Amino acid sequence: MRDQAAKHNFVDVGCMQVDLHYHPDAFASMDEAFDPEANADYAARFLLAVHDSEAHGSWDIAVGLYHSHSALLAAEYRDHVAMLGSDILHGTLKGVPLYVRAIRRGTLRLPLAERKTTLINVNRQPTTRSRHPFTTCQIERVLGPYLSDAAQGTACWPKR
């Protein structure tokens, strides 16, 4: 694995695909990086930190920023996650067990790190995938405060 990391700038590891380029100190060892519990724990803490800081309490923005600080990539990822949630809700997800009891009850109990759980109201999930009628520049203007300086260096932003 370390040989691969030396050949590539970006290496995603584990079930939550944590990028070692952006999170070099996330794990003490490669074994820990591939341990599902340690990997999910780090990803959950990172997502919560993004939610509480850069995303200013918005899970929609936090989910996008978990994937990328590029406005278009963040929006596409957020839409993909929303679509999967919608498919679970409507029982149309292929190849994955359906959460029928959770849908009937209206809640899904999601396990978190440190043996904690959270309830998700499945009735609040998006019902359809939103189509963005916006240009990349319009999306970047909306998400501008959440983007890194490097992401703001596109043609949409005035030169500083």
C-alpha cells in the first residue's frame, strides 16, 4: 500500500474512502486505516467537524464538502447521496438489503462511533434527485464562503 501511495498523489483507504493526501494523520498505521471501525469513526468525526464549522450546521453542505471542496463535485456527490437515500426510502435500491421496518416506522437507527446511535427520519429524505439549473460559476458563488482559496482560483472568481 505504501508503494501505491508513493506512486499516486491521492489514495483513498477503507470503507469510508478517507484520502490519505488530505488526512495524513488520520490513522496511526495502514492496518488502522483499513479497520472498518477506525475508518468509519474517523470519517464520522470529520463529517461532524465539517458540519459544525465550514457547513455552518447544514448537512447538505457538509455531505458535499466531505467529498470535495470543488463546488461542482460537491454538488454532484451530495445529489448522489440524496438519490441513494431516496432509493432506500422508496424501496428501489438495487443489490442492497432494504430497510423496510425502518421505513414503516419512519425512522432508521444509524450506529455511530463509540457505541452511540442516531435516529434518521426517513420521511425527510429527498424524493427525487434535483437537477441543477445552475452553471458552475453560479454554484461557486453560492458556496464561495465554504471553498478553499485554491478552489476559488477558477475563472469564476476575480483575480486577487
